[in-house]
Amino acid sequence: MMKNMKRFGFVFLTLAVFLVQGCAEMDELRIANTRQAITVRDQTAEIDKLKAELDAASRSSKGYRDRAQSDAKIKRELRAELQKLASSIGEGALVRDTKEGPMIQLPETILFDSGLAKLKANGETALEKIAKHLESHPAAMVRIDGHTDNDPIVKSKYLWKSNHHLSAGRALSVLHYLVNKGHVEEKRIHIAGYGPNRPIAPNSNKAGKMQNRRVEFLILSEEPSQSNQN
């Protein structure tokens, strides 16, 4: 009887130990499962977040590409129009591509005599065509840039203190013609006189200096791209 009691007690104790161990293992398993579930949930949330960021970046990139393509198309169309305008003016008028956009360039010989800012007859004819172009694009803005070579002013020194003054005076003469005779609204026009500071050819020879003496027109549409200096 005592042996049976001892055997029963041993078996009961063994079962109790197994039960306690089993419960402990179950608790650890539940804790592990809970941690794993939290980890999976966090990873899923992170994946969703990354996916959302990727989608947003993709949409932004597409929008940027679309805008860039639209700006490039506008520049191509403007250049084609300016090329026709330059061809109609002739006498050395041309279109020059810059980072700001295509510019129509008129050499000094079309517009002015050396050292002067009074428009010649040929110059007025050329500006009349530019005014008509601006009239057909009522939302466009225009910047008129006056440029010279680096030779010091001699003959007309009594009129201009420097090449900067001469280039600004020429840009102003063009503005006055476009406003007063071309009937372009003054608020659509800006002017700048760069003097010899922005040469497009070497000033070391006669041909280069002739190219540098010029007036340029930067025409911006109503939806201009982000422009940079040339």
C-alpha cells in the first residue's frame, strides 16, 4: 500500500512537473507568437509606408517629366517662330539658343550707326516685324538686351560715359519704338544694358567685335520654364 502511494505520488509529481513545464512552454510560445505577430505587423506597415512613398515619388517624377516635356515643346515652337521672324528680317538677324531660351539677335548694323542710339530706317522696319510678332502673342513678355564690344567710346563720347550707357540707351530706343509706334504695352517690356560684359565672340578681332555689337530679344511665353542665365 505504501509502495503504491509512493508510486502514485511520484507519478502525480511527474505529471505536475510536465504540466508546469508545458504551461511555461505554452506561455513562451504565446509570447513568441505575439512578438512575431507584432514584427509582421510592423514590417507590413513599413512596407506599406515605403510603397506609398515610392508611389508619391513616381507621381512626382512623372509630373516633373511632363512639365519638362511641355517646356521643351514650348521652346521648340518659340524657336521655330523666331527663326521665321529672323528670316523675314534678314540682314544678319538670327536666333541664338541660350539657357534662358531662344533669343532673336539683331546686329548693330541693322539698328544703329556706330556709337549712336538713334534707330535707322532699316531698324524701324525690323522692329515693326517684332512688334507684329508680339501683337500676335499678347500674353508674351519681352526683354531687350543691349550689348557692345569692349572698344572705348571715342566719337560719341560726348553722349555716353561708357559702353554700358550706350547699350542701355540702345535698349531704351528699342523700347520707345515698340511702345510708341509698335503699340506694345510698356508693362510687357523689360530692358537691360550689358555693355561689353556678355560677349559671344572674341573681342580680339574685328569680326568678333562686330558680333558682340548687337541687340537681343528674349521673348517669354505666358508659361515660361525656369530660366537660367546664358
